[in-house]
Amino acid sequence: MADESHVIRGINWRETFPFTQIFRAFRVAIHPTKLILALVALLALYGGGRILDMIWPVQHRAIPKEVNYTDRESPRDMNEVEVYGAFRTTAKYANFEAMRDERRRAIEEDYVQLLRDDLKIQTDTDQAKKMAASASGLGQVKEKLLERRNQRETEAAKLRTDALAAAKTSDEKDKIEKAYRQHVVEIKNDTSNKYRHARMVAGEGVFIQFFNYEVNQVNNVVWAVLANDWLGGFGGSPSLRERPGVLASISNFCVTGPWWMARYHTTYFILFILLFSIVWAIFGGAIARIAAVHVARDEKISLSAALRFSTSKFLSFIFAPIIPLLIVLVVGLVVMLGGLVGNIPWIGPILVGLFFFLAIAAGFVMTLVLLGTGGGFNLMYPTIAVEGSDSFDAISRSFSYVYARPWRMLFYTLVAVLYGALCYVFVRFFIQIMLILTHHFVGAGMFVNVDGGRVPLDLWNTMWPAPETHGFTYDVDWLTLGPAQSLAAFLVSFWVYLTVGMLGAFAISFYFSANTIIYYLMRREVDATELDDVYLEQSEEDFGDTAPAAAAAPNAPAPAGAPAGNGGAQIFPTGEPPPAATPPAT
């Protein structure tokens, strides 16, 4: 028999290497509907957190960092949550609570000195202490500082006029003008710094400090992945200047920030968790639902259909991650009640020792539940979105997939983290370039100075400092700007931060998209279920943007013996069996 030659004309990479399916996450994540939902969720969390910060009592707010303090090895250059993070990782600050109280007293003492000795607003020490405790009198401080600034600027202008009159050459006049401009800028900066320092007595919002800390940890994860630094600072004692590695940043994101809020701002933490759970269940569930249909059928359901699904599964989305924690809590309480038996004289310790194996068994159960929750948390929302099931099914599937294929789950997660870091950097650079171009071209057309030209400061760069030097976040010197200019700066900052918020929206959308793909892969590996099997309950008008490959001619005949539909395979809602295939005619 003649030898037959076989030519390989192509390789189905997604079938040969299933993890390459994760590379679809970027295309799935940048879908406009998902980005809109993620941005609305981000704005809802941010707005709700800022409202909580506004109504929270001054004495229970977070401690801010010192103004103009540059010693990075000192806790004065870090806010409260950063000090707590350094305390956890380095054990350098032995008593965090004492340090926090000491800094609060130091801030109040500085404010009392400002009111009593510097600005002469309140000369009575006891009254000044009461004002410092309630953070009152900041409006009077602002007025006094502005009054002093105007006096200093008037004196500087008089000195400038006298110096120009005495100058004989143009070089001397240029030097005088340059010195005058520099002196005025120093006066304004000094006034602004003093007012910022005075505002420290009002504390910093718990949410805004927590939010900034969590965002920094996300950025640290991304840069550490790109630097291939996975273990840097994890379990060690890194310098405060050193950027932590991937594991240390993830630990800070998942443990340090939330535990700081839960331990030292417990009431705030409970209210914020309620807000987060509601927002995450509605909008996160909708994003997961759109991603589930998008990945399985390459179709996009409408925004209203996604929100209908998430609201109908609202309780399932909320309780899926909470039920395992409640199980751990209940088992722990039972063990604690058993420990109370040890307080009985003579017989108590003997009973504890006799039945201690039950406590060990309870610890085993709690450990299994915690590890399953930590490993399968990212699969809970995709489970409900794909299967249309409830929280118990989400817990069952996520636990079984993690424990059945732990190394595969870990591998898929690492691939998603690496790919997500690359995508995050790309989107970040895209937004940064867009802001830089916008800043420079708008600034090229604005050449006026602050306050109608009387102040030698560029108006545009005062309203919006250059993003290439200040990054995405910046502080506006509101004391320097006039009323109309302050309003303009506020509007500019609104649009700038809304644009920057798209980066956070992409991160949220990518999180749900990548974990949905991982859920499909794990389900196929453990349950042998095809990737295109997804629960459907919407009508046809709920779908839009159907991929051309999925569209079939209405009158085209189906192959013999195969059901009609998408590529010869139909997707049916859960609980509805497919119709029996009609045998082909002979």
C-alpha cells in the first residue's frame, strides 16, 4: 500500500491549549454595555462612600498623613491605613492604636496653637480645644489666611514697585520681576499648605482612604507582575519605600485594607459592606450575565435584560459569598461554647481534653470552608450567571471545581492575572496619552493667568496640573482661584476623573469576564460540559449584536440527523429538554 502523506494545515489552539480561551477576556471586557455597568457601579460605590464620609463624626474619621512631610521612614508621611499596613508587615510600630491616638492629639494641638497664637481666632485655650475636637472654625481660619495672604501680596507689590523705580538697567528689572513672581508663588503655596494642615483636624474620610489604598494595591499588583516580582515583601520586612510584590499586594488588598476598616471602624465597615453587596449584586451580576452569554454564544444581551436577571437573582448573588462565612461563624461559636465547659471546676478541663477531637474536627471543617471560599469566590457570580441557579449551587460548584482541580484552577488564575496586568497597562497608557494630548492642546489656547492676570500663575495648569507629571490624581489649589475659576476647575476635574474612572470600569469588567471564562473551562474539565451550554430565559428581542457566524439563513436546510441552530447545536434553557431529532428520510 502506498504511503499516504498527511499535511497539518492548522491547529485549533483553543482546543489544544484551553487556557488560551482566557485571552478572549479583553475583547469581552471592552464591550460598551459592560463598561457602562461597571462605571455606574464604581460611581455608586464612590458616591455612597463619600456621603458616609461627610456624615461621619470627626473623632471617628481616619487620620490623614502630614502635609509637606517627606521622611518615608516615618509614620507621619503615611495615613492611617498605610501605617496599619506597615505595622502588619514590618512589626515596626509596636502599638498601632497608641500611635493613632498620639497623632490625633498632635493634630488637635497644632490646630489649637493656630487658633490661639497664630491667627488669634480663639484666645481661650479650653474653647480652642473644643473647636479642635469638633473641627469647627475652619471657615474663620480660611478667611484669616486669605486676609494675611492679601496683605503679604500687597507688601510684595509695593516692594516690587520701589525696586523697579530704583533699577537702572533692563537686566535688573528682569531680575526684580522674576523674584517678585517667585515670591508671590511662595506666598500662595505657603497659605495653601497652612490651610491644608489646618484641615487635618477634620480627619480624612474612611472610605476615601480605603479606596485610595485599594487602588494603590491594584497598581502594585500590575507593576509587580510586569517586573516578575511575585514574592517581594510577602511575609518579610520590606522598606517603606519598596514596592511590594504580587502576593504581598494581593494580601494587602484582600486582608489589610478590609481588616483595618472592620477592626477600627466597625460600624462604618458594616454600612459599607451593605452598600457594596447591593451594588455588586445588581451591577456585578448584570456584568457577569452579559459575559456569560457573550462567551458562550458570542452574543450580547441588552442592558435591561441583564439588569432583570441580576435583580431576579439578587438574593442569590448576595448570599453566595456570605453563606460560607456564616457556616464558619456558626461552627466557631459552637466550638467557643464548648470551650466554656472548661471553666467548670475540676471536671471542666477533663471534659475539654476528652472531647477535644471534636474541636479539631470543627477546625478541619472551618478550614475547608474558608479555603473553598477563598479559592472559589471568583466562580460564584459566574455560576449563577451561567447556570441561572441559586447561591447554594454557586457554593457547591465553586467548591467542587476548586477541590477537584486545584492546580488547574491556580494555573488559570495566574494566566488571567498576567494577561489582565498587560491589558490594564495598555488601557492605562491609552487613557494617559489621551489626557496628555487634551491637556496640551487645550492649554495651547489658554494663555491667561489666575485672577484676571493680576497673579503670575498660569490659569490652565492651576486648574488642571499637567497629567504627565502629576498622574491621574491631582490637587487643585482652590484658595488661589477665583469663584468662576473654581467652578471651571471643578467641572474640568469632574470630566477628568470620569475619564479616569473608565480604567476602573475596565478592571471590573475584565474581572467578571476572565472569571466567567475560567468557570466555563473548569466546568468542562470537571463536568464535561461544553463551553456553549448556557442558561437562557430571554426572548429573542433581548439579544443584539449577534456575531455573523451565529446567524443562519432562515430557509437553509439543516444537515441530515442534526438539529437546526447555531452550528448544528442548540442551546436550551435549564429544565427544557431538546426536541427529539426527526430521522432522515430514506
